[in-house]
Amino acid sequence: MSSPAPHAPRVPHVPYTGGEKESLHISLDRHRDVVLWKLEGLDDEQVRRPMIPTGTNLLGLIKHLATVEYGWFCAAFGRPTEAFWFDTATEDMTVGPDETTADILAFYFRRQAAPPVTAGTGAASPRRRPRRRRRRAGPAPRWPP
């Protein structure tokens, strides 16, 4: 693999007082940029090299992030997903020899396009059970400073 195009993370500031959707989108974009930045300058062998005892590698992590985020947003908002070519229960952290880096990155970018379409439309709310709210004294910050 030739290394991915140079990618400097934008690292936008997540507003403490912004709206929920705005804060969610900025936070997700910030973390996505950082993940891609970690691949910058690495060749195919380096992105596939296991660096911890479990055998996880950077490309497997990218595949896992795409699977979880893409699947969660679509399931939570009742939207269809593309058919995965792997077993999401056992193969989302592993990269097979027939899977190219370009294929995994393309999957990651397709996933990246899904959340704004689902979460940003306002047409559907996430499906969940109603929860009882605990009363708190005073405001609770979204993220501690």
C-alpha cells in the first residue's frame, strides 16, 4: 500500500454549550480525523503488523470502528446497512489476506458518510427504552473541563 494521503487532523473544539447534535458531530469528526492521522506515512505491512499480544493491528481497528459506528447509527435510527462481507461478531477486528487496505479505508469512509445522514436529519429518533431520570442538583457538564 502506498501510504494514505497526508492528513492533518482538524481537531475542532467541541463546544461545551453547543447543541447536542452539533457537539456529537464535532466530537465524532475530531476522533475520526485523529484515527486517520495515525495511518499517515505507514505502509501496508505496518498497518497490518500486530503491536499488542491480542494480535490487533491499526487496520483491524479501523475496520472495527467502521463496523461499530456504521452499524450502531443505522440500527439506532432504523436505517438499512450495507451487507457486511465478514462476520461482525468474530471478524470485525481482524483483516484477512484477501482484504486490502484500500477496501478497509473505503468501508471506513462509507461509514463516515452514514451518521450525518441519519443523525442530522431529525426525521427519526434513536430507538430506545424510556429511562427514568434521576434528579440532580444543579447542571451537569457534558464533558468535564
